[in-house]
Amino acid sequence: MSLSRKHFREIARILGQNFANDDLINEFVSFCASQNSYFQKQTFLNAISDHENEALIKINQDDRLVCKNGTIQND
């Protein structure tokens, strides 16, 4: 069974949301390319980057929460 676009998208999401290092990403790039001759490396890397950016935005939004009078509120 070869991997499909659906699999590549999910792998990219997981790698991006977990801020995978370049070595791990390169291992997945090699693996994915070996599993599907239509694999597009740059599209995959862009998707990882997009998910990293989304995760950073969420972290920054969560950091804006402050504790006031025992409750968590937005600034």
C-alpha cells in the first residue's frame, strides 16, 4: 500500500504541531518519497511550516491569558 495525499497531510500536521526538528522532517521526506512517486517535497514542507505557524499563534493566544482573582481571563 502506498501512502496517499491524506497520509502526507496528516504527517505534516503532526510534524508541524510538534515542532519537529529538521533531521526528523528529512527522514519523513525520504520515507514519503520512497512510498509514493508523486510525493511533492516542497508542498509537504510548506504544509509543515503552515502547521508550525498555526501552533505558534495558538501558543501566543494562550500566553495572553492571565490569572486575576483566581480566574483566568483575557488581558
